Amino acid sequence: MSVGAIDSGRIQAMLAQLKAASAAAPSLAGPINGLEGIKGITDGKGTKSSPSIDFAAALKASLDQVNETHDKAVELGKNFSLGDDSVHLSDVMIATQKASLSFQATVQVRNKLVTAYHDIMNMQV
């Protein structure tokens, strides 16, 4: 296989993983992740069209996950600086980068929400 060629086997494996994850997603959005606000939407005829997620619960769960990632990185850094032999520098760096990326993503989502809010507030009625 050349460097620029696309390996179809790896693509198929990734598609299978994505399909498995999407099939498992409804079961993961229950009380386990703190998203108890999932309810079915009816289309007026009594049939459910699609589930909806409570925005506040999803936002809180997401922020809790970012906080947990940050706390884990701080704890690993503290343990490494105290000389714990079970904590490696690479683990500390990876945890710190994960925390940084999750925080940056959260800030970007916040910026988009603020922009959307300003756009809605500036609309003429």
C-alpha cells in the first residue's frame, strides 16, 4: 500500500464502529449520564417522531464532564510533582491536553450560543 492510498478495510472498520456507537447512543442517554429529561415527541397523531433531549440537562452533563477532565489532569499533575512512580509524564501531558481541548471546545460552544442570542435579540419583530 502506498502512502497516499486509502485503506478500504480501515474505512469499513470505522464505519462499523460508528454504526455500533449510533445504535448504542439511545441507551447511553438515560439516567447513567444524567440525562433524565429525554422524552418522546408526538406528531399530533399519537405517534412518536423522535426523542428530544432536555437542553439544560445536556449542557450540565457536558460541563460536568469538562470539569471532571480538568480535575483528573490536576490530580495527575499533583501526583507526578509529588514523585508518585505510578504516574508518568506522558500521562500528565495527555490529561492536560485533553482538559485544555475540552475547555476550548466549551468556550467555542459558549461563543456560538452568545452569538445566536445576540442575533435573535437584534431581530426585528
